[in-house]
Amino acid sequence: MIWLAIGLFSRFSMSALGLQFAPPGSAALDTVGVIFMLVPAAVLSSCLPSQAPSLEAVRARNVLVPQLLWSAWILLVSCSAPLFALSVLHPSVDSRSFYATWLLVVGAVLALALVLSTVMASLTAFFVLAVFTTPNVISWQHNLVYNVGISGTSALVGAALAVTALLLHGVKNSSIGLSSTG
């Protein structure tokens, strides 16, 4: 449901900060929609920690494989969930840039969740997005969030962040369970 809202927010031309950053259609998604991408990213991030660490601590089998499979499942959900919004996106929004922006947002939140709580990771990602949104802070040619001309680079950076973060989460969660077995 949140993805339908995100797609509908692509129809607004003002940013969440009230600043006009770029003409409608020149950005992957207007800032209001990008900010709302933090909601599903936070939900996915909150699913990463083990839900039963005490059970895993006494588990006879290695925890690494199930943790990596869980991380792979979260990666699959991360990659497929934004497809629900494509049908309601404003026609001027480039769907590849929209997807690249999602990969950047979810990759950043998942990577930050390695060292911060889900709430702090989401807040930090919000501030990073605010920096990209504020005019003249990041030059246009380097703006991974809004410059549709470099959406391929944005997607690559976001995918690398997400995959690396999920692998590290799987290893981190499995080592926590292994270290407590003594």
C-alpha cells in the first residue's frame, strides 16, 4: 500500500523542504516521494535482526546459512516491492531513475542499520536525502538521487550498498548466535 502512495506522491512538484529543486520530470521522484521511500526501507531494516536470538544461540546447526537465506529473501523483497508503484507514477517520472533511487535509499538504510538502530539509520538516511535535495549543496552532475542522467550509476551504488549490507547482516547475526554458544 505504501508503494501506491509513493507513486501518487510523484505527482507533487514541491519538495518536502518546500524548495523547488528541479523542474517536474527532471528528477527521479519529487522529494516527498523519496522521503516516503524511507518507510518501506525502515520496515525491511527492522526485519534484519534475528527475531529469536536465544533460540539461535543454542541451535545445534550453523546459523550462517539460515541468516544468509533470510538476507537473500529481504533482498528479493527489496528489489521487487517498488514494482507496485510503477503503474501510478506520474508519466514524467523515469521508472529506471525511480528504481535507482529506491536502491539508493534502501541500500543506505540497510548499510546504516549495521551500526545504528533502525530509527537512527532511517533518520540518518533522511538527512543524507535532505543534503541531496537542498539546492547547491551537491552539484547536479554528482547528485545520485535526482540526476536522471546518472541513474545507472545510482542503481549500481544502491545495489552494491544493499547487497553488501545484507551479506554483512547475515554474517553479523550468525556470529552473534555462534559466539553465545561458548
